[in-house]
Amino acid sequence: MESLEDLKIKNSQLNNRLSLLEERTRVLQKELQQQLNLRESELVELKRYHDKLTYLEKRYRALSNSILGKVMLNYWALRKKVKNRLHR
């Protein structure tokens, strides 16, 4: 059977280990919370860009389906070709 002193030493060691593990847990929880906040802000930004892209796609479809819009898109394509030829 272990002596009282041995049990006290073991108890002290276990308490120290428990303290270290609790501190480690707090640090990991803090890091996890920071990562969660970062990912959440990235998702908000991604949603904002997705909404903007959806709006622009809708406007582009409306433009390309109208008569004047088709003329304008052809004009822009022609301008781009001319510009690329001039830069060669």
C-alpha cells in the first residue's frame, strides 16, 4: 500500500497535469473561436459577392436579350478586336 506522502505527491502531480490540460483546452477553444469568426466573415463576404454576381448576370441577360443591347455587345466585341490588333 502506498504511503500518505506518495498519495499526496501523486495528487499534486495529477492536479498540475489537470491545470495544464485545462489551460491547453482554453487556448484551443480561443483559437477555435477565432477560426470560426474568420470563416463566418468569409462566408458573409462570399454571399455578398454571390449576390452581386447574380445581379450582374441578370442585368447582362437583360442587356443581351434586347435589340440595342445586342448591338452594343457586338460593338464592344468589335472594339476589343480592333484594340488587340493595334497592340500587336
